Amino acid sequence: MVVSDFGNNAGLMVGAEIAGWKAMRLEDLRCETVIEGQVVGQGGAFILPGGPVESIRLLAENTARRGRPLKAGMYICTGAAAGIHDIVAGQSGAVRFDGHGEIACLAYPAKPAT
């Protein structure tokens, strides 16, 4: 398990709430990563050891021990539930949320901030 404190992320995109998500089984909340039209990873919160509840418990314990406790309103993400995949400038990518939407992107070369 990695607790990254956003060390591995540049941000978080949040979509619309999935209607009826509380009644859904974790196994039914799936996602896939696509690069250049090819599925390169599949997963979901169900792959987390102990499930998301155990992950949140470990996260709360870890952050509190370091003097940075979780607070109301903070977002917690599962991380790379469909794996970590390389993408290079010029390639297209997407993350599909099994019938609940998609985030698509085009990779651009990184440029230093001015």
C-alpha cells in the first residue's frame, strides 16, 4: 500500500455522484484505463487489500500518527486501481467508469513553469 500525500498525483478530477452507489456491490464499481484505443488496465476499489474501508482505516491511522489527521471535506482516492501505465506526448488516453462516465485526455510534453 502506498500513502502518497499526492506525491504520486498532480491533482484529482471529480465527476458527478453515481446514483445509488451506496446500494452497489464493490465488484460492480469497475474502471479501465485505455491508451491509444487499447485497454491497458482494469480494476476498481474492490482490488484494495481489505477493501476501501480497511484502506481508510489505515490511512486515518497513518496520517494521525504523523500529525496530519483526516478532516471533514477531504477527498480520498483509491489511487491506481487499474494500474500505473506509461503514456507519452501525443498519445490519447482515457479512464472509463463502467457505464458511469469517462475521462479522456491527450498527453502533451511537459514544459517548465515560467
